[in-house]
Amino acid sequence: MIREALTFDDVLLLPAASTVLPTQADTRTRLTRTIDLGIPIVSAAMDTVTEARLAIAMAQAGGIGVLHRNMTPEQQAEQVRQVKKFESGMVVNPVTIEPDATLADAFALMERHGITGIPVVEPSGRLAGILTNRDVRFASNPAEPVRNLMTKEGLITVADGVSQEEAKRLLHKNRIEKLLVVDDAYRCIGLITVKDIEKAQLHPNAAKDEQGRLRVAAATTVGDDGYGRSEALIAAGADVIIVDTAHGHSARVAEAVTRIKKLSNKTQVIAGNVATASGAMSLIDAGADAVKVGIGPGSICTTRIVAGVGVPQLTAIMDVVEAARKTDTPVIA
């Protein structure tokens, strides 16, 4: 007997009584076992959809963007870094320069990294000063040493772990735009900027990691190429690796999930796509922190028509959710 299966156009939601106002609606959801989102929206890993610019906007809105893999691993890793450094509670291990470097070196660093201030550190790592736009605004000699231009007197520093409120107070009190974070040996380990605090206030529901940086996901594939790409993405700071395939119920996909999970105990792994409970369980058993559902569900996808393969999306979601619930694994569709 052929089982009846449904897609979204086959059903409607019954209207019912509600005491919840639109402004009271809670759209928070789980992306993976350990990552929550403010809104249940993930942008597609397509080269016409998600690169760093959209991933930043998605994270600021409370969702997450999945960087596509139609580029070299190095290019994709650089996209991850662009998202992670765009907004942060504290810039960890900031770009620095030595006192004997030249003004030309400083300008090159500022342009390359898109920054306006550079901590100046001795070869030993000890903080010597800070070089900002105000210090170099009227400097004209490219060969002039940074030590002659940097601000070195009255540096405002804080210890790691300073609260955002205290950081705001110090920035305002001293009329500065950057706070230098130092350790017990007076080595610069971080930077807190006015811009990052302003961005945090402008986007209070942004999806962020433990360090206050925007979250970002990135797609990879199976095999050694996918594994090598995953290494680069994790090193760049990706929060989520998505093993992105058309048919996720495959031994190679399960193997890829298991291998990638061993690369990091922090980075989450999502795998797919599947359309059955058994397909979902194969990925969950391999270590997936969430599974993606859908074989040919998109409006422009012709998989079901051309190949005659797939499951109507609503039924596929229901079957996968029922199976994934047993292990408390989130489902994405």
C-alpha cells in the first residue's frame, strides 16, 4: 500500500484563540544542540545568496548565514574571518605593530585590515602605546618610526573580563574610542572599541558567540577535500560546519560528519539533506548536532520531477522530527 504524503500546499493552519500579542511573540529557536538563534531563519549556502555581507546582516538580525563553498577554502575562510571580526565584545589578539615600524607599514596594516587604530607592542609583547588616526592625520613622512607618532602617555587599559558597562564608562570618561585589554605582564591581549559597543546596542538580538562575535556557518562537502576545507573554516572561527549534499543518507556523508566532529569540541556540525527518519538517524548516530531536511523541496528544484526521488516536504519534516526528538537533535527545513 502506498502511503499518503503531504507538502505545505496540501494543508492549512486552523485559526484559534490567542492571548499573545504580536510584540510578545518569542521567535527564539535552537539551531544545533548548543547554539540558539533569535529568529528561525538560516540563509542558503548558495553562491547567489550568502557571502560575508549577508552573513553579517543575518547574524545581526538574530539568524545565521551559511557561506557557500563555490570558492577556494582560503577564500571561504577569509569570509568567515570577515564576519567574526565585524562586531565583537572584545577583539581578541588584535593586529599590532612594533615601535620601529614605519608610518608606511602602519598605513598598510590599517588598509589591509580595515582598522583605524593599532596597539604598538615591543618585540617582547609588552604594550608600548597605541597608534590611531589622530596620531597620523597630518604625518607626511612615510619612513617616520611609529614610536615618534604613537600615543604612549596616559594609556587607558583594562584587565580581561571587564564588563561592557565599565568599558562604556571608561570610554566616555576619557573621551577615547578604544580600550586596551592587557594581561598581568602588560601584554596587549585585546581591544574594546566604541564601534563594537554601538553595534551591540543597535542589534540587541544578534546571534553571537561567547566572545561577543557574530555567529557564522559555512558549507563543506565530503571526502578529503571537504575535510581540508573544514580544517580551514574551523581555524578561521566558524561556529557551524554544514556538510552540504543533495543526498545526506550516504555512508560518505556519515563518515564526513564523524571526521569533522573530531576537529573541534566547540564547532557544531550540521548534515543533510535527508527526507526520512532512517536518513536522519544515520547522521545523528555519526555525530551531527542538527539535521537538514528536504530532497527537492525548493520552488526551482527539479530533483523530484527529473529523478523521481524525494518525499513531500511536510511529511518528511514530520518523520524526521519524530525520530530526532528521541535524541533531542534540532531539525532544519
